[in-house]
Amino acid sequence: MTVTGIITAIVIGAIIGALGRLVVPGKQAIPIWLTIVIGIVAALIGTAIAGALGVATTSGIDWIELIIQIALAAVGVILAVSLYGRRGVR
């Protein structure tokens, strides 16, 4: 993997993670690095699911793949908030 590939993965992960956070209502008390990691994982898994469904390659923007990725990111944010929120300092 090249440096460009890593930077691209981080940028796409940040965008997908941020969109996933926007879908989830309320305030999410998770750090930005966790949002980026959730976005990267959601983008990779979403691309694999879209490929398995046969909708990964279309002419123009892959809307179905993008919706799958954002939905996975939203689920990831919900899980992270529920798990990360329990670790608070008391």
C-alpha cells in the first residue's frame, strides 16, 4: 500500500464516519480518531457488501454502495458510543 492509498483511506474514512455521525441523532461523545476508524472499517465492509450484491460498479456515483457504507458507519457509531461512553471517569 502506498502513502497515497493510506491518506486516501483516512480521508474517505473521515468523510464516511462523519456522515455516519450525522445520521445518528443526539450528541456522540467519541473522539475524532474513533470516528475515522469507524468510517474506514465501514467503507471497506460496505464496498465488500456492494461487490457481493453486484452494485459496486455503476456508471457515475455508486449511490447504493455509499448508502451501505453510511448505514454501517451509523451502526458503528452507535456501538462505539454505547461502549466508549461506559469508560467515563467517575
